[in-house]
Amino acid sequence: MTKRHEERRADAYRKIKLGGLVIKAGLADLPSNVLLGLLIEGAERLRDPDAVEQFARRGDKEFKT
């Protein structure tokens, strides 16, 4: 397998995994502009270490269900 092929395969896997997270969060039916706005807002909130910890706890809880 060529390096380029491996990189493309890894990229595809990453995108599929991210899409799965969107679905698990119940966001798959949102218009793409709303979803992008939500992600940008969340990224801005990640500047606060307390928000990072809060998001991590919430995510851990959801993965366990």
C-alpha cells in the first residue's frame, strides 16, 4: 500500500468517526450552517479550561450510555 493510499484511508476513517459523533450527539439533521456555527461556538468555549473539563465529563457520560 502506498503512503498516499494510507493517508487517504486514515483521512476517510477520521471523517467517518467524526460523522458518527455528530450522529451520536443527535445533530445529524441540523442544517450544515447551524452545525458549523455550533462547532465554532464550542471551539471558542474551549479556551476556558473549566469548559474543557465540563465537555469531557459530558462526553464520557454519553459514551457510557
